[in-house]
Amino acid sequence: MTDNLLEQEAQRLYKSLGQITRPDGQKYSLAYCKKLAPLTSQINELKKQKNALILTHYYCAPEIIFGVSDEIGDSYGLSKKAAQASQDILIFCGVSFMAQTAKLVNPSKKVFLPPTYAGCSLAQSITPKEVEDLRKKYPLAQFICYINSTAEVKALCDICVTSANVFDIVAASPSKQIVFLPDIFMAQNIEAFLKAKGIDKEIIAAGGTCCVHDKYTLKDIEVIKQKYPQAKIICHPECRKEVCQASDFCGSTSAMLKYVNESSAAIFAVLSERGIIAVLEQQNPTKTFLPTGRTCAQMKLNKLEDILEILKDDTSVPEVKVDDIIAQQALKSINAMFKGAKK
Ligand code: SF4
């Protein structure tokens, strides 16, 4: 690639990334973008040659999101994009359960996760055996799993949900008794939501918590309100119930983006992964975002260098695979979600 083309690529990156704060507190300078340009330009060129699609979760690094991605989104949006993809290769920048979901919804494609394996504290919090035991204990319950679960767990549940559709799907459940897994805090938030709507359901929670969102406490909210009384506080439903209830807005990642983009407020405290704050900064250059983001270390395992390796030689990296029988069962719960979701 000529110096001229690399300069153009650096300018393109700077235009997209210049507003964003890096994890070290610095902005993406033009000098930093010049360092990224050789990598992003090679990836973008090879992506066309190999007929590959790069899907990236909002929590990944901004240079992946704005440098090389074709689709960016939350779990729900990306699972729909993966299902519709016509390319031969899907490179999913996220964590393992997301890449697995892409393989489930579009099994004929070669699917890759750049770090090969990236865990999620929620997906790892429950085993198939524990779900089987719950099935025996609650034979009449509908089993609803959050998308942050393994294919094996999805295969044992009736319907899958994401934070973008969980409240609607649970409210519309034909069953009075629901086992919701593997996010205990989200289960508590659903219970509060249903109670406020006067909907009578018994929610049995199982699993664990998101190790990023579970760190926010009411104390954080008190400190923000004291120092920045005019700030709007927004959070994700993976946060504790009391945090969600004390916030100005609680919603999925895409709902948070919509809320901020449509809000006339000037200052926001976003209680979520810092990647979403980078996207908000990029989309809202006149608004201020307090440094309240936390880091999901597993999401940050996705690197430009590894994306390039996959594109250079996809036989050198293991593909994401799911056992056929588990895939068939897990797909049923995902398709039930697509059918039940309003959008
Ligand atoms: S932010 Fe939480 S829920 Fe999302 S991948 Fe990381 S650990 Fe899992």
C-alpha cells in the first residue's frame, strides 16, 4: 500500500475515532490512527477478497468497531444480521456464546471468533446438568434463557431472549411459572417490571451475574448525583435492581443508544461497558459522558491482529462449531425468540 493510501486511511480513522476516549484516558490522535492504518487497510482489503463479513459487538475496541466492522450492534441486532448474512466467512468480534449463536443461525457459513475463546461470566454461570435438574424440579415452568448462555443451555430451554426483547417476551409467556436463567439480576428486574404492570408471574431465577454490570451500586449513583446533579443516569438491566430503579433510564444497549441520541440532556452517566460510551461519544460529539464505564476484559481480547490472521489464512484458526443435535435444539429456542420479539 502506498504512503498516500495509508495517509488517507489514517485520516478516515481519525474522522471516526477522533471524538472517542481510549481506555487510558487519551483521545485517538492522528498519530495513533497512523499506527492503526496499515492493519485496518489490510483487513478491509482482504475482507473483500475473501468475501467475509465482520460483525462486532459494541463492547469491543473502537478501532475494530469503526475501523473494520461491517455490522455493529448488541447481541440481538447482531444475531439477526448473522442470520441474514450471505458472505462465506463470518468473523464475530465478541465473546464465545455470540459467535456460537451466529453459527446456529447461519450454519453453512464459516464462523470465527478472533480470540478463539472469550468467556462471559453469565454464560459460564450455569451448566446443562443444572438446567436438567431445574427441569425436573419445575416440570410445568416455561424455561427462558438469556442469549448470554451456551448452545447446550439454549438447547434445554423453550425460548431465548436478549435485553432488547426480554420484558415483552416474558410478559407474553403463556406460562404462570417461569424459570429465567442465567442472569439473576435480570430476573429480579423482570419481576419488578411485571409487578409494576400488574402481570402475575412466578419468576424462578438461576445462574449468576455479569461481572461488569454487577459492580455498580447505589453508592455510585449517590456520588454521581451529588457531583453532577444535572446528569442523566442510564444503565443496563444486567445491573442490580436497586441501581436500575434509581437510574433515569434502564434498557438494552440499543435502547440506551436511542435514549441518549434522542435526549436533550447534556451530561450522561452510563453504567455499562465502556465500549458503549465510545459509540455514544462518536454519535453525540456535543454531549458529555462521565467516565463511569467498566471494562469487560473478555470483549477486549478481540484484536485487529487476530482478525488479520483469520483473513490471511482461515485454515490456521479453529472455526466455531456446534454439535448438530445441540444446534437443532438450540435453534428452536432462538427461532422462538425471533418469532416472539416485536422487532
Ligand atoms: S459484559 Fe458481562 S454479559 Fe457482556 S460479555 Fe462481558 S461478562 Fe458477559
